[in-house]
Amino acid sequence: MASKKHKNFIHGWLPIIKPVGIASAAVVATVKRLTGAHKVGHAGTLDPLASGIILIALGAATKTVPYAMELSKTYKFIVRWGISTDTDDSEGSVVKKSDVRPNKADIKTALKMFVGETLQTPPIYSAIKIKGKRAYKLAREGKPILLKPRTICISRLNLVSILDDNNAEFEVVSGKGMYVRALGRDLALKLGTYGHIRRLDRISIGHFNKDNSVEYEFLKQEMHDKGSFVKNLLKPVEAVLGDVLRVVLTEREAHKMLSGQSVSFDPIARRSEPLDFSSGRVISAMYGGRLIALGKINSGHIHPFRVLSI
């Protein structure tokens, strides 16, 4: 267990590859126990039956979780045709069956209907809250559930291969809020049959992929052997900020921002590259090679709204 003093110095993002059969909450709890970090969060969970990347936020990185949630996600998944389940995956009970099996041409035509902005009704077995209670808890109690459709955006949806008459593999790239289980369910219905997700693997979140992430089991082994190993794996806090504009502060400006004070924008703009510094833009303020605050441009000043004590 890391010392209390050590807790204060662990800040950053840890991309972990979760195996099938492990709950996301268990991954978060393990990281917290092994690192001793005071604050630990995540940028989206995976079902126990799913595998793939989970982004774990440590320390000050927890303040940038909303930005990580906006990153695009890529999944590979297998749809099992002809059977629907109450959970929309292989863990649930069979609800309906169909003898219809779609062909390749029909599948490719149907996929086009799901690209772009569409409405999607989440699975009833989901963590969405209904009057303060999780939908999956209500479903387990047998209570009627009515979830409203939500707007989602899918930028790419491809057929990878037809494995056999009953199974096909796909790859999808989407924004936040998209449920792959619901996508498999709706795709099957569009093709005149039923379906559920047999396998699901999240292969990337933004620029985080399996090449720059660490296996969950490997992390546990290494963390027991090397207390400092986690620091070599951590990605910087600002790694999830994507296109958020970066500016470098002077020591005086950094001191003011860390105190929650706004700083004059003109001196910063004069020494920065020509960029879109229009009013309302979010700025990531850097000092000493580290992100120290997030701010917004307004009335000639940058006003900090997230101060990171790193």
C-alpha cells in the first residue's frame, strides 16, 4: 500500500485492458488499492462480459473525466442472429427466436441506416437512473421500464466478417452514450430477425488503443513487484483534452491561476501561435510542462474553472 504522502503525487490517466469476466468496478478498486491514489475515477465502464480498454483517472486527472467521456470509442462485436435476450447479450434469458438469417448484401445495406445521428433506446439492463434507481435493478425486480430514445452518433459501422449462418462480426466507431447491445438488437430487427451480442471488445478510446495500454493481470503483477511502475505507465492529465487549445503561462500567471484568479489574455495571445482565441473558448493552461488549470476566455481574460493541484 502506498503511503499517504505518495498519494498526493499520482496524477494521470492509466489505460487498462479489462478481460472478460471482471467487473469494471473491480478494475477501479484494484488500481486504487495498488497505487494508493486518493482520487480514482474512470471514463466509462464495460459490462463484465465485455473486454477492452478502460481509462482510469488518478488524482487531478479526475477533473478532466468529462473531456475523456467525449472521446470517440471503437468496438468490435459479434451479433448472434435469431435469438433475443432480456439483457441483449448472451448472459440474459431468451425472449424470442426467429429462423431468419440475413445475407451479406442485406447486412451491408442495413448498416448504412445506423451511420450518423440516430435515436437509440438503451437496453433495460443499463445503469441509467429512473427516479433515482438504476434501470437494471428495476429490471431484476420485474418492474416495467420505459426508457426514452437518446440521440447518438456513429461515424463508422462496418461488417468485418460473416463467421457462420448464426454469427457476424462488426466494428463500430461512435461518440458517447451509444450502447453496442442496443445496436446489435436494432440491427437484427432492421434485418427482420432477432439478435443479441455474443462478444464485445472495446479496442480504442480516442488515441488510446491496445498498443499503449496495459493488461489488467500484468498490471497487478508488476504493481506488486515495482512500486514506481505505475508512473511509467501513466499518461499525462492533458492526454484526454484532444483539440482543447493549450497556452503556456509565466510563473506569475500560473500563480494567479492556481489561486483561482483570472489572468489577462492579451500577453498570452501575443506570445502564442495565431489560433482561434474567440470568447468562450476553453483553454488548457500549462506551466512547467504540466496542466495546471482549465479556463475560458471572456472579456479579455482567461477565467479558470478547473484548477489542478499537481
